Amino acid sequence: MEIAADPPGTGEPDGPGESEQLASAEVLATVVAAESVLSKRFGARIHLAEPEDLGGSERSIVLRVKVAASPFSLPRTLAVKRYVRPAGGATRDSWVREAVSYQLFTALAAEDRMCPELFAHDSGTSLLVMEDLGRAPTLAEKLHGDDARAAEGALLSWARSLGRLHASTAGREADFDALLRRLSPPKSKDPLTVDGPVAVEALPLLLAGEFGVDTAPAAWDAARRTLGLLDTARHRAFSPSDSCPDNNLITNRGVRFLDFEGGCVRNMMFDAAYLTVPFPSCWCAYALPPGMTDAMLAAWRAEVRVMWPDLDDDAVLGPRLLDAQVFWVWLTTWQFLTVPDLEQLGSGGSVPRPHQADVLVARWTGLAAAARRAKSVAVAEHAEAVVTGLRSRFGERSLPLYPAFD
């Protein structure tokens, strides 16, 4: 097999590939844009250096940069996020939600700020310059580690922090809406309002066609009733929208929430269901050990009862929490059956992921058990039928525990 020689007369090694050059250009453009927006914000030239790639996604570049020169007292390093592609309304909406979310929290007292402080943002370049929280581990790293006690402590800390986040943003929807109006509101304030109603109407036909599962009218009506959570005026607070384990840092100042691309104010039961499903928007979710969900829910409840005393009543919390669980299970099953490339359902970056079928079986099994406890017979029977259909297609599957508990 022959190897092509260098072009005559050059004798030089090949340069960086096109993708590497593009990446370098994007990083440079991000640093330049960050210097510009900081200089405008503070009124003097600020020089940034030594960009470090923190991961990002296909839509964004996320960097850690060193503040090399500044006439102001700024932190030694900053985090910079710039939305780059794909272009279009979805990317713009994500940037608006994230910018407004960080603005909302930056305006709060430091003890109520559950995320990085926002130093500057720029609509023209879709850029955010934020506090760098350092190299703290994520909740995902704790769950995929080998220390069960540390993982349990991280989960309980995260649940308490989620409750504090809800309590500290109660009654701030008008502030959030005012900030949205300044940056051109997204087409949908809450991302769940886009796919949620579609999933509820479409899933029964999909279940019948794919698994031979019939959906009784009572079960379908129960799912339709969950859409009321999207509009209710009660129990509303800020939601990170995607509080997957890799989007939560375990710092020495407590849990800090990241990635507000879907940030919005909505009924907080959708977030509370992250404790009972768990992590319903995440396809990187594994199982939790017995008793863990109850402990997490108690930790969250201890924080939110300060603002919503009625949630101390099981008769108030229970039905709403079950509705949120039904909503998430129906939505994610619809996604599983309609997204052409199942890899698009993945989340968690480089974190290992279980098979999506294992996740679905666990979610429908959990829903059946929760519905039985709540004496919601139609929901329970439907969930059990779906579990049977899934196992007929995919075999006897079970969702493994997170490695820290295995």
C-alpha cells in the first residue's frame, strides 16, 4: 500500500484538519466576543487568555478563560458560553431562556443564588460570561463513582437545593416575564407546552401499533388531565427544565445548577417528579436504591413547605405528583417511539447510558406502582399493560442501579 508523499517542494507536515481549524476559529471568536462584551459592560479593556474547552454541545461552545488583564476586581477565571449552531429560532430561544434565567438569579441575594453569577451577556453574539465554579464534581460523577455514602449525600443535597431554588423564586414570574420581554420572548415560554399535548394525543395509537397495547378511555383521560399542570397558577416557581445529574455541580457552597437552555417559570411538580421517576428528561438515568426516592422527596418538601404549606398535606401533593409522573412517562415514551435517531435521546455527555428500553420499563413499572398506591386503577392497569408490551418486544429487562450503589 503506497503512502502519498508531500507535494513537491514543500517537505512540510500536514497542517491542522478542517475541523480543528474550525474549532480553533470558533474558540478565538468566542474569546474575542467575550472581551468585547466585558469591555462594554465595565467601560475599559479586559484581556482574556488561555481558553480551556469545558465541553459545550453541538449548539454551543463553553470555555474557561483566564482574566489576564483588567482594571477591575474580577475573578481570576470566568466561564464563557456562546451559542454557535445550528442557527435558527430554537438556538435563539435557548439563549434567551438561559440569559434571562441567569439574570433572574444574579439579581437575588448571594445566599439565594443557586447558579453561577452572570457578569455580562450579549444578544448579538449569543454570549454569556459567568462565574467560573471551578472543578467541582457533578452529581453524575458522584453517582458513577464508587462511594455510596457520597452519592447518597449528593442526592439529598441536590434535592434540598432544588427545593430552595423553588422557594427562592416563588412569586417571581412577573420579574422573569419582564426580563424575557427585553430580549424578545421565545415562541413558547415553557418547552413542555410544545411536545406535551402532542405526546398525550398521539401515544395511544403508537402503543397500539408498536406493542398491541390498548389505552382505556379512563387512562387516556387521566393523561389529558395532566396537561392542566401546564396552565395552573398554583405552585409555580423557576425550573431549570433539564436538571440531569451532569447539570448539577456539588460545590463547597452547596449544589449549583447549570444549563438553563430550557429555563422557565412553571408548575414545580414537573421538577418534583425528577425525585420520583427519577430524572425524567434524562436518558442517562439509572435506578436508585430502595428508600432513596422517599428521602429525596422529604428533603425537597422540607424546603418548599415554607412557601407552600399546603404541600405538607399528602392529599394535596400526592395527586399532583402522580400527574407529573404520568406526564413525563407519556412524553418520554412518545419521544422514544418518534425520534428517528435514538442517539438524539441520549444525554449526559460522556457519562455511560443504559439501554433506552431499560429506562422505559423502569418508568412504566414505577408509574404502575405509584398509581396502585394512589388507587388510580385505570392508570395502573394501563402502565402494567405497557410494561408487558415492552417486555414482549425487548425481553425481560431491568434498569441497573447507578454504579455507586451497585
